[in-house]
Amino acid sequence: MNINEFRKLSDTHWEISPRGNMRVPAIIHASEDLIRDMDDKVHEQLVNVTMLPGIVGAAHAMPDAHWGYGFPIGGVAAFDADQGGVISAGGVGFDISCGVRTHLTGLRREEIEARRRPLADALFAHIPAGIGSQGDIRLDRQDMEAMLAGGAAWALAEGYGVARDLDFIEDHGRAEDAVPRHVSEHAQQRQQREMGTLGSGNHYLEVQEVSEIHDPEAARVFGLVKGECVVTIHCGSRGLGHQIGTEFLREMAITAADHGIALPDRELACAPIQSDTGQRYIGAMRAAINCALANRQIIGHLTREVFSRFWPDRALPLMFDVSHNTCKPEPHGDGRQRLLYVHRKGATRAWGPGHPGIPEPYRDVGQPVLIGGSMGTESWVLAGMASSEATAFSSACHGAGRRMSRNQARKRWGGRQVMDELDARGITVRSPSPRGVAEEAPGAYKDVAAVVLASEHAGLARRVARLRPVVCIKG
């Protein structure tokens, strides 16, 4: 990307001032090197977002930003419904409420290492992964409606997990005001056999070693101990969320002109929050959030079942579960707070210390922010910072961010080659698709260490612990 298009506010804040049809500035929170490594579409898409009605403050891009559909992935924007603000299905994404969930194991790396390959085989056999993967759970119409309304709380009532889990899931595991009837029959059919499955793409289940501690107090509060291992799950709402996004993007593109909205890009199809289309999408999106929360809750339970075969005394308590790819109404602002609809596409909520929505044991140090890296590098646990509220509506990055398309990655690497190279480094990968492994090769992603360092310098979230992969189950 041409960095000369931006005005430098600091080493990690770069701005394009409003011009033409821009209603607010566009801001990228990243180092100069990360910005230069971004594709030009990030600039174009971020500027387009600033042109949407009712946008507040600025359109933001996180350090891991890259080209997406409509909004850049790593994009954050807030809208005021009372000022004609809109909601965009492209600003949420197709994998609604894709997110990350981390369980503590209390097991040392050497304990895992002694059983690494059989553990990988057992996890791969017990947790379905890959395109079109299906599990043993089959939902009828009544079950589907209950799941879409209840989220992780529904999964718990069905016997998946323990009551304590809900205290450590974003929004206590349930998005309020979900409207299952606004989810089409086709979307529901796609999900009937997909609960408790990882899916494909960049989704994974990893056993990871806590290899470095950067904030000892926050690490202690979160339960992270150097040399011990955690299990991290990354997945979302599967076919149901994708179908909701597809259907409402089509409807929003058709009806935008009826609302007097001139779209700078058809992919930014949107509807006024207070319109019929906007309200139906919000109800369906919240149902998809519940689907994702229930899905991760079930996978967490399945993971516990596998670990109990090897270590019967380990409960694998949940550390935290947080989503990206959402739009939520939240109070924001200094002094006079107002309710804003915050789109976070490939970005994570990152409340700072003291926020009442943070689980009480974590409140003094800030919300855990779970950052997924590539399967051959590292992931991170961050903590939200108070400065993130004024900087980017309490938001932070969500991962490493792609630097190469999936097609480019396939041309450069072979899946078997990647798996063998990682195995030689002590990282066991299991996947139904060598092609998918090639697409997710470590070299296809940005340097996640640089991304999280830029997030910290930008005042979005601070580093707590570095996690190194040991076992990776890849869709």
C-alpha cells in the first residue's frame, strides 16, 4: 500500500482526512512496515466505509487488515441509528461470530509431548473438520429454534459443558433479541448436521504451549503459566452464518436505493438500522451469533472428552471465548454516551480494565483478547486497554492477517510439504485436506508478533502471553 496517502499521527496511527464523499476520516492502526505490506484494496475499502450514512468518529483498520468483501477484514466502524446509521452484512462478514475460545489444561509441555501424536489422532477422530463436515448432532426444527435463541446456554442445557463456562463467554454465551424466524429455511437446513464441527479455511483446534509471559499479573489472573499448555478453538457459525450473509447482502443491494443510499461499492450493501430489512438482518445475525457460541461450546465439550481419556483428572476450565465478525449495539463516547452499532469484521472487542461487562475475576486487568496466528508460528493472549475506547471503540486485531491469497499459497506450497516441515519442528498437524493446509501455510500470513506489538503501541490491547503450537487440527 502507498503510505504517502496517509497523514502520520504517530508511529501506529495513520489517517486519511475526509475528502469527496467521505463523512469521517479513515484511520489505520499499524506500523509503517505493516501498512506497506497491506494490499491496496484495504485503503480503497476503508475509504468507502467512511461514505456510509450515520458513521461516527472514523472508519478504522486494525494492524492485521487485508482485503475483504465490502469492509476490509480487520475493519471497525460504528453507526448511530438515530442519525440514519446503517448496518452492513459485508461489515459483519459471511462467517458471522467466528471467534476464538481458549481452555486451560494445567499440563506441562513435556506431558503433552509424551502423547502428542495419539492425542492429535484422537482429537482429529472426535471433532469433525473440513468443508461440509458433519457431526453426530442432528437438530430438528424445534431444536434449531432453541439453539438459535439460546446459544451456549442451550448447549449447556443439552449437556455440553459446565455451568461455569457461561461466565467466561462473551455476553454470557447468548446474544439477546435473536429472532430465529428471520433465519431462512435454507440457512437452517445447512446447519442441521454441522453443530460441533470446525469447518474449513483458517479454522482450527490447537494445543499450544505458553512460551512467554509479557504481563505477569494479567497472566496470573487469566491462569496462564509458562510451560503449561492451553487448547484454543477457532470457528464460527458454519453454513448457517454464510447463508444469512449471502441472502441479506443480496436484499440490501436491491433495497439500498429505496432508502436513498448511494453505495460507493455494491459489496457495501447496507440498510438503515431502523428499517425493516435492517431489523430482520439484526435478528438473524444475532441468531447466527448464538449458533457460533453454541458450536464452540460443543467443540469445547468434545475436546474435554478427548483429554479425559489421556488425563482423567483434568477439567480443562474455560479461560475465555470471544467473537469477531459481529455488529453489536454498545454505549460509547466520553461524557455523553450514546448507543452505537459497532461493526467488527475480523476485529475483536477489547474492553479495558474496570468495564462491567468483563468477567469479575478479570475486571482489574482487562478483557482477554485472543489472537490466532498461523499454524506454524504463534498465537497470543492480549488484554484490553482503557485507551482502546477512545482509539477504536474498544476494538483490537483478531489474528495475523493474510499477506497472500489462498490461490497464491497453493501455488507456492504443497500441503504434505507443510505438514512434514511442521512435524520436524515438533508441531503435529491433522487435516482432511492437504490443499487446505497449503492455503493456510505459515508464510501466507503476516508476522503476528509485529501485529500484536503494533496493537499494543496503538493503545488497543497489550501483550500478555505468547502461545506456540504443539498440535493443530485443521479444517
